[in-house]
Amino acid sequence: MALLEVDNIEVRYGAIKAIKGISFDVAEGEIVALLGANGAGKTTTQKTVSGMLRPSLGEIRFDGKRIDGIPAHELIHLGICHVPEGRRVFPRMSILENLEMGAFRFKKPDEQILEHVFEMFPRLRERIKQQAGTLSGGEQQMLAIGRALMGKPRLLLLDEPSMGLAPLIVNQIFDIIKEINVEGVTVLLVEQNASKALALANRGYVLETGEIVLSGTGKDLLADDRVRAAYLGEE
Ligand code: ATP
């Protein structure tokens, strides 16, 4: 049984059907990438898994239990943590306060995890009292990931972690995602940067206008002519 099973879900914004009956799964310990052009439905899919949106049809199961329709703030208690598009750090709070917010499901933040986040991201420790809104884009991404880790995720949902970041920082972020995964966290990754995402992911799914049009191992998709032409800018 997969950790996450998405079974034929449809998601609407009013009359607009953004997701048209997609199915996919993520096994415990995997990194799975959702790829696709702007507007394909990647963010909508991820928001539906994390409970921010509710599917109009279909089922989502986590660890064998139905979770569609359960709101995000409750899913966090199951260990489903979402790092949204655009990071969404709390700009007027300090780095430490942002990290503590990530642990809101516990009575108090776990000091060991906090220490681990600071080991992963030494920049955050150096700036612990600084307001999050004054950080660079890369630092805010690190903070958003660190905040999610404070919630002890079993499944980490990452929406476009590389967006708007310099190549060097993107590499650092991808290294960290790998490290987090090796430490036992399952990852569902939405990315525009298809080559990097597929190099990292065990498997991937390609979305086009709300439907899955291709799926396979990261390696196979990276070698697929259709993926290369559409998402890697190759003829
Ligand atoms: P992007 O990389 O641009 O975020 P995406 O693949 O994540 O793209 P979604 O943001 O999930 O795509 O959007 C899927 C479809 O749903 C698009 O046609 C989009 O216009 C539409 N959509 C997204 N959010 C809303 C909304 N709040 N109201 C109405 N339509 C929406």
C-alpha cells in the first residue's frame, strides 16, 4: 500500500474544472515529482492533497485512511506538511518565531529538530532574530522548508521550491530535499525545473490541462523525447 493514494480526483474552481480525474500514488520513502506547464494543475493538485481544496469527485487516502475533505490544519496532525508556492513566511516575525509556528501542533517546539534545522541551514541560525520579511528569496525558501520540518512531516509537499532563485541556491535547496528524504520523509515535489526535479525524483507524473499525460521513473521521463521537447527546451 502506498503512503499517499490519489484516486480519480476532480477539482473545480466554480465552473472551471482544473483537475479532470487524476490518479497517482506516492510510496513511503519516495520523492515523486509533479511536472507540467503553467496552469496545468500542479498547485491545485498539491493543495487538494494538503486539504486546502476539496475534490468534487474521487478519493485521497493517506496511510490507508480517507483524507479528502479533511481541512489542512487537521491534516498537519497526520504529518502532511505543505511548503506553499511563494514560501509564505510570516514577514514580521523573526526566523525563530517562524520556525516555532511550524511546530504549532505540539505543546512546544522540539529542540532537537530545531537544532537539526539550524545544522541544515546555518544561515538561519546566524539570523535567528531577524524579521523573515528581510531575508533573501533563498533564505525565505530555507525558512519555509525548516518551518515545515518543525511539524515532523511524514509527507512533505513542496511547491516550486526553486522558483526565482539563483542556480547555486537552487542546487543547495535540491541537496537539502535529498537529505530530508534520506532521513525518512516522503516528498511530493511540484517543479517547473523539470530536469532537476527528475534527476532527484524516483518517479514523476506530467500534467497537462488537468490530466496526467505521462508517468514513469525520473530516469525514464528525463530520457523521454516528449518530456525533453516540452519541458527541457529541446527539439
Ligand atoms: P502554476 O505553475 O502557474 O502555479 P499549476 O500547474 O500549478 O501552474 P494551477 O495553479 O493548479 O496550475 O492551475 C490550474 C488551473 O486552475 C489553471 O487553469 C488556473 O487558471 C485555474 N485556477 C487556479 N487557481 C484558481 C482560482 N483560485 N480560481 C479559478 N481558477 C483557478
